[in-house]
Amino acid sequence: MGKGENNYKMVSSEFKEMIAEVLQGIGDRYLKQIETRIPTIWPRWMTIKTAAKYIDHSDRSFEYLMSKDLFPVVRRDRLVLLDREDIDAVLKRLKQ
């Protein structure tokens, strides 16, 4: 066994932990960069919670907008669904 190989085995566990933390940090940073580049694919039919996220509102504020009949909804028993195209049309109309 060469001199260099023996030194490698003598690396402290603290040093190994430090290296692992550095590598984890690098991996986390690149993962965040990759995630920001992946576009979100929104479903055609959304629940209130999903629709609220779609327009960057809280569930409660979105329900308030629904109470003003701003968005057309489909109701079946307790399930409430909104069409993404209807939401887009409302937002486009409000923008003008």
C-alpha cells in the first residue's frame, strides 16, 4: 500500500461530514435553479385550492371572488371545479 492511500484512510470523520455538507449545498443550489426553469403545467379543471394557487391568491380570498360570481363554477355535490380557460378569460377581461 502506498503512502498516499494510507493517508486517505486517515481522513477524519469531521472532514468527511464537511465535504458531504458542501456537496449537498451545491446539489441543493443546482436543484433550485433547475426547478425554477421547469414550467408548471396547470390542469384544465381545478379545485378551489388549485385555482387559488393559479392566480396567486389564498383559498379564502379566492372563495371571496367566487362569492361575487366572478368565476363560473361546476358544482357536483360538495365538489367545486373551475375551468382554467374561464379563469384566463376573466383575468384577460379584468386586464383591459
